Amino acid sequence: MWQMFIKIALLSLLIRCDGASVPGNPTSSVRHFPNDFLWGVGSSSYQIEGGWNADDKGESIWDYLTHKNPEKIADQSNGDISSDSYHQWRRDVQMVRELHVTSYRFSLSWPRIMPGGYMNHVSTAGIKYYSNLIDELLRYNITPMVTIYHWELPQRLQELGGWTNLEIIPVFKDFARLVLEMYGDRVKIWTTINEPWHVCEHGYGVDYMAPSYNFPGIPAYLCGHNLLKAHADVVHMYRDEFQQRQGGRMGITLDTSWPEPRDPDSAEDREASERAMQFYVGWFAHPIFSRHGNYPKVMIERIRNLSKQQGFGARSRLPEFTTEEIHHIRGTSDFFGINSYTSNLVSSNGHNNTGKFPIPSFNHDMGVVESQAGVDWPGSGSVWLKVYPKGMYNLLMWIHREYNGPEIIVTENGVSDRGGLEDYARVDYYNLYLSAVLDAMEDGANVSGYIAWSLMDSYEWKAGYTEKFGLYHVDFSSPNRTRTPKISAVVFANICKTNTLDWSYRPSLDEKQLVAAARLPEESLEESANSAGSLGWSLTLLLGVLLAGQV
């Protein structure tokens, strides 16, 4: 089914001259979601809020990284002001309303609420900020979906070792208890932690995300071990003390890019794909969602054996859970949150370390080489993000099979470009990936919701402001960070309002958007044109492959 829709999208781009032509046959291009499907849009605190030192907010690991080492960011920028949602939150809620979504997924800044990470200093201004935001959402019947931790660790806690120090478990529980007491009467959907793999491997294993340890093969596993125990402690606390009277749900959000076997006929490549899923997703999902708990068997055995070969002795670099801890962690999620954007082709690393990975390291332990080299998938504004909607279908079906049909919420999915308002490529991306979600649902996957990433252009971590994921354009040169809906915002609003995918709905810029587009900086217009040209080339090439029946 997904192939039909990607052909429609590609043909529409080839025949479209002004961006607003109708692709395909409207009758065959309309599909429906269930009436109770949860639609949402997402953001995260550091990426949008700004106000980095407003009132008595403390320093976060991202404040520290971007101020001390700006050269690690593509444009040497930071989130000091970003989209300025600390002051523009009412406009943010207005935008969420305009999208006709039923939920807004946002995160809490730990150092904004607890400047030093501990209970001894709680910021009244920080508590009030999120309380006002939650009340404003509820005023318009929008369900807050709150992430307790989305990568904003107080710098003072990082100086103790962050997630590698056991001390993180009780202090995270204290933070969670406070926000449950403050907001739990009004928040009905909670996520403890966003993307643990990124927190641990990209934060500690390599020089990428804050705190950027670049210490492969050891601290990432310590981080993951403590993170899982902290997550479980918070969920048990919620269930024991809050859930019955507050009536909410609490889960966790994991992430991965789908590992497509480079050669689907190769048993070795298929095994590499399965191993990648166990390492990326199973690392955190298996202890929580599997029937018996604990880490995946393949992780335990490979890391133990490699640790011994590398001279670490009988003690594995992957810590061991006690029987009590295994039972304590298993079942601690009311839903399976998953973030995914793209896919990679994978093959086995082999004994000769084809991937040239550090030894030891997560990648060497996993033993999988990932690449997008040689694929004809359409590109985007990010070098790592190529469009392959079947990967979303494959991922959802894998989760469904592996963990006995859990309720799944797609908590992030979206695509980047380099700017502009006429983002028809983003429209096509959403239609394609939502079609893949529907395919999975029709084949039995229990997908209950979809959260688009993201509400607006914002600070994209290591990419700074060079990549745009927003449904709304943000003018970062404007003092009030003026927000303007892109074409994709109008289309996504129609999808959410009607529960319908309609490929024939391709609006043009209205008068307000045209005025805003005319005010865009010249470099933004050039980036938009260049991005569109690159994408068009990729789409044309993929169309040829599709029509030749090779995909």
C-alpha cells in the first residue's frame, strides 16, 4: 500500500509547477484514521524556551556545552533565546489550537524548576511557567503530554557524573515527585524519559550530545542501567501514590532508525537487522516490555564475551540486574512511545571490524555497519534523514510482534528542510509516513496516537538553527520570534480535524503567508530553493526506481 502513495507523491512533484497541483486520484488517495486516534504535536524545553538564565533558572548541560564549546555546534549557536517560548507560550498554545490536535507534547526543564537539581531550591517562577502553560492548554481542551526528562540535566548534577552516578536515581525521583504534585491533577499523559539511547550513547559514549563525554564502551551502559532503574522507581511511585486519584498514564519514549537489511536475501544481513533492533530498542524496551524482562539475550552474551576477550576479566561492561530489579522494572510503562524519522541499510561488521569502530564501544558490541550510501531514497535538510516510509511500517510491526501487541504512540516523526513556507516536501513526508502507520494498524499494530515533530522551527541540538523541522516558521531575527504557519501546518491541521489523509488537499500560501514569505531573509529563501532542488532530484531518481519495480 505504501508504494502506491509514494508513487502518487513523487508523480505530483514531477508534474507540479506551482506547488499546489493535485496529485493522483482523490478517490484512491483518501484514507481514514479511527475517530478516537490521538493527534498531537511536539517540542522540548531547551529547543524552544530560551530564557536560559531568566528568573532563577539554573545552568543545564546544554547551556554549559554551547557556551563553553560553541565550535561543537554547526553554526556555533545556542538555545539562550531560541523560539523564546518562555515568553511566547500563549502564541504557542494558539498555534496548537490552529492545528486541531488533541494533545501537545512538551518537556519540563529540570534546572528551570530545580536550579541545582535538588529539592533544597525550587523555583517559584519555573513552577508557575509550566502551570500557566498547562492551564492555557486545558482551557482549549488540549491534553498536555508531558515529558519529565528531555535531555536538560542540571549542570551541577552532571558534575557528579550525571546518569552514570547512582545518585541520579533518588534525585530524579524527587524531581518527578515534585512535578506530579504540582501538575498531576491536570496532566493525564506522562513520559518519564525521552530517547534513553541518545541520553546514554550520544551523551556518554561519543562526542555528540551533551555532556559529550566521548568515552566509548563503558559509561553508556552505566547510564542505561541507572536510567532504567530511575524510570521504574518513578513509575512505581506514580502508580502507588498518584495514579488512582489523578487518573493519568505514564510511559517511556524510545527511538531508532529502522535497520533495513542491505541484502534482504542475505541471512547475515537479516541477522544484523535484528541485532540492531535488540541493541537500539531492546536495550531499554526488553527490560520493560518483554515477558521475562532483563536486557536482550544477545546484548548480554555479546558484551560479556567481548569484555572477556578485551581483557576486562569475568565482569561484563554491561551491568547485571538482580532478580528483584528485573521484576521491579518489567511492566513499568502504560504505553510504548517510539520516535523515528528514517532508516538505514545494515550489514554485519564481521570479525575484521569493517566499520572501524573503537574497541570497546556500543557500535563494536552491536557488530552492525549502518549506511545510507547507495540508496535512492529522497533526502531532506539533514544529512542523516532520508525518506523511506516502509521503515516506519517495519518498525511498528517489529514492536508489535516482539512485545506482544503493546499500545504504541508515535511520539515523534517529522522531516527537516533548510527553511521557507512552501514546504510541500514535508506535506508529502507526513502523508507517506502516516500511510505507513495506517498500514501497520490495518495489519494489527495497536497504534493509538501520532505526535508530529515539531510545532515550530527551533534549536536543533548539534545542527543549531541550520535545520528546520517546524510546522510553523520562526523568524529568529524578530525580537518576538514571529511565528508563521507553513503549508504543512495547514495540511496537518486538516488531517487532525478530519482524521483523514487526503493527497488531493494541497493548499497554496494565503495572503498572510505570502506577506510573511516576502519578509523572509534572502538567505532563507535561497536555502529553501536549494533544499527543494536537492529533494526534487532525489524524488525523481526514486520515482524511476519505483516505476521500474525495483523497490
